[in-house]
Amino acid sequence: MPDPTRVDFYFDSLCPWAFRTSLWIRDVAAERPIEITWKPYSLAIVNNAEPDSERARKSFLLGRTLIAAGRAEGNAAVDRLYQEFGDAIHVRKLDPLQPEVVSDALSSAGLPTDLADSAMADDSTDAAFRASHAEGQAIGAFGVPTLVLDGSDMGVFGPVIDPVPSGEDALKLWDVTVWTHRQPYLWEFKRDRQHRRP
């Protein structure tokens, strides 16, 4: 069996596009040797959101809770919790500023339901969340999803997908994604998505 492809996946739990890509890559990882490391990132920071704005409060609540989950139980816990946050926010359209939304997601992910409160009371989770974001920016992340393959020093934005491909289509997209990441001359191709809003 070939060595697994290592992928750093930068995401913001509030981004529906990153969530769709996360669903795709999880499906691919069930069929191909891929090791995904989940890396929290903040579009609120990118967009200079006011610290007291709803966007920033959501971003930092979710991001700091993900940092705490990773500290408690490692990358697998971040994976589970990101999946639960995504389901709550993007599928069921719930507001993560409602305390029961986050506590229910934590419970479903097999984590203590008071983890968000603990994370928000610990200033070091703020610093760690900002550090994860800065790490992404250092490899060129300007949005999410951004993927970094096999320890590259450059991240690549995308793929941005809607709807989420499955089966053979999902695997073919993975093969194209790996190939494009490894081409030093390829910078961008894009189609209009005006009518493809999640």
C-alpha cells in the first residue's frame, strides 16, 4: 500500500463551501490513503470583523472550542466536532451563539458539553486559534477551504464544490486535486458561481 497523502485542511466552521469540501474529502479518505489534519482558520480575521460583531463572536467561539477539543483528544476530536458544527450550522441552519447548539454538537462528538465554556475562559485558546490562522496565512491561505499536501510550503484554495460529488466522481476529483497541487506553473482556473450559492 502506498504511503498516505498528508493533507492539512484549513477551514472556518462558518463557511458552507469549506464544509462541503470537508464532506467530500472524508468520503475520499474512506477509499484512498489520506491523513487529514484539521486546521481552524478565521474568515472574521480575514475580513477585519469588529471583535464584538456576531461574525467574530461565532468565529472565535467555534475556533477556540475546536482548539480545546484538539488539546483534549487530538485531531480525531477536531474532525468529529467540525462535522457536528457543520451539520448544525449548514444543514439544520442553527445559530451557534445559542448555547444548546454548541453543547449538543459537543455531546454528539463525544466531548464534554462544557468544553466551549472552558475554552472561552482560557485565554490560551484565543492565542492558539490566532496562531492556527496565522500558520494558514503563512502558507498563502486567503480563504477556505485551503489544502496543503504532503508538507508543501504553499497552500491551495479549493476545490470549491456544489453539489458534493460521490463515488467515482469524488475519487476522480481527488486525483485532479493532487495533480493540480503538484504543478508549479498552475495558479488559477475558475468559473462563475453566481447561481451556485449553498
